[in-house]
Amino acid sequence: QVQLVESGGGLVQPGGSLRLSCAASGSIRSIYDMGWYRQAPGKQRELVANIYNGGNTNFADPVKGRFSISRDSAKNMVYLQMNSLKPEDTAIYYCNAEILPTTSNYRINYWGKGTLVTVSS
């Protein structure tokens, strides 16, 4: 049906930058909220940033001023630009999207499998 696939994770030095991408595919009628979550070892999954279909965005306090989120609605993609990365940003980053499938009358939250971001020197 609907799939979310992340890409762009990897190893980066502190202070570096990384751009994550997420592509939604499948039987999609409409995509509403899209966002990024992360989960570090020993911690619960937390919101990083999200963006609504109207363009409004919000960010978690630890990433404000360093990360930005954008989307390309025509391509069903969402991006997370991460700048000034810190070791504490190390986590598995998950793409999330609220999607109305073509065969459904209600919205469903979908999750990607995640991509690992490691910030280390």
C-alpha cells in the first residue's frame, strides 16, 4: 500500500551538515502532516520537526535554529536539513506522514524504517 523510505543518513563530524530525504509512495490520495522523529539509545522516540500541508512548521527545542524541514508535495517528499550537528543528535531518524490512502476515508499515520545518523569525531 503506502510506504515511506528514508535516505541520507550516515556518519558526520560535529559541526557538519546532513540532509535527510523521505519519499512516500503507493496508493496515496493526499498527504497531510509530514515530519521527522528520532530515537537515541536508551531514550524514547521524540519529535524533531514536522510540516503541515499548508506549510506551517514546528521544531523541537534542541534543534531550533539548526534544523530546517521542507517538502515537495508534487514528489511526495519531505526533507530534513541538519546543520551544526552535535553528538547528541546521534539517533535513528524516522520519517512520519499522515496520509489519506486512495481506498480509505480516514487518515493513517505511516512510518519509515529509519535511517541512522551518527555524529562523532
